[in-house]
Amino acid sequence: FALSVSNTAEQMSDGFSMICLALECSTSRRSVAVARDAVLLAEASHSAGRETPLFSMIVGVLARASVARHDVQSIAIGLGPGSYTGIRIAIAAAQGWELAHSVRLLGVDSVEATAHRARLLGLRGRIAVVADAHRGECYVAEYDLNPDSIVPLTPLRIATRPEVEVLRSAGARIAGPELEALGLQGDSVFPDAAALTDLAFGRTSFLPPEQLEPIYLRPTTFVKARPARTLPG
């Protein structure tokens, strides 16, 4: 099954039914969902972090939605920022699926998905979505949440905890995953796969598998291990 990106939006507007699988693994609460167009068919979440059985979750969600693996036409992946391991697992799963079934792949900002989830939970007005950036810092983006829309106010950036408190003092409501671990008070809101399916619907910015990359505001660096040594004796 294959359609060019240029034809996708046109066929969807003519009633083309898009079945989307979504994978959100950027936090310790990982989730999977499947939707047909904008209608959620099934979802599942698990909070066991790295021990999350992602493929078992996928199999279970597809079974509850009565969707076969070859029926999935697109996969939306939460690209973070967040858990490096979790995001890489989701990307690898999507890349392997594309190799087997030629699905379309769409990366979605997990911070935007958090804002979308916050809106669905009833939060309104100026919201600062905060996620752990480690090193004593936070990822922060601000949004204006309305009953039927999300308006970005400031782009994603890295901020210190005192800077987040300044946003609170200026009238922003703090929301995000695992705020207690950051030493922050606010509304506990996690991005989830159902939010990804909502945000993915109607978008046509599909990516080839090799271009899926986690969203990080710092350069990723690795230290190469020293060559092995032979010990005397």
C-alpha cells in the first residue's frame, strides 16, 4: 500500500479512511493508540518505564480495535523531548513497521501533545508545559489553551526551575509529566498516544524512516570506549 504525500490530503478530503497507529514513549507513562481518521478505536498505557512491553501493547490495542497489522496506514510517533530510550524504541518500532508494510510515518512534538491533553482535561488560558531536561533544567513551551484550539505563545526552550517559577508568578499555569520529581507544583499531565492521533489527523508532513529523530535542544554526545587492554598473566 503506498500513496504519495501530495495525493494523501486530497484523498482524505474525498472520504479516504486513514487508520493511524500512535506510539508515545517519551515519558515513563508510555501509551499506544489506534484511530480511524479522528475517531479513537482503542488505546492502552503502561507506567513501568523501560520495562514497558511496547509490542504486547500494540498487539492488544490492534486486537481491541479489530485492526489487522497490514491495515495500519500511518504511524504517529511522539518525538519528545523526553526519555531518550523510550523515544528511540518508538522510532525503531515505527521504522521496522514501515520496512514491512510501507506505512507513512509522522513525527509529533510530545510537548504539543501534552498541551493538547491538558486542553482536553479542561485547562484553559496561559499554560507553561514543562518536562524534565535533566541537569537541573526543564524543557518549557507556553500555549494559550482555548475550548477548541491551542495557540503557541513561546517556542520550546530550556529553562531553570527558578525561571519556571517566574512564569508561574507572571500568571502561567504549570502543567506537565512528573512535576513532583522536578520539585515543581502544577497539573500532572502526560502526553499520550490518543493525543498524537488527534494531532496527526489531517497532517501530511510525512517523513522517510531515516529522518525520524528525537527532539532535543542540546547536541547529543557520546564518549567512545577505550580499546580493550590485555592484562598481564
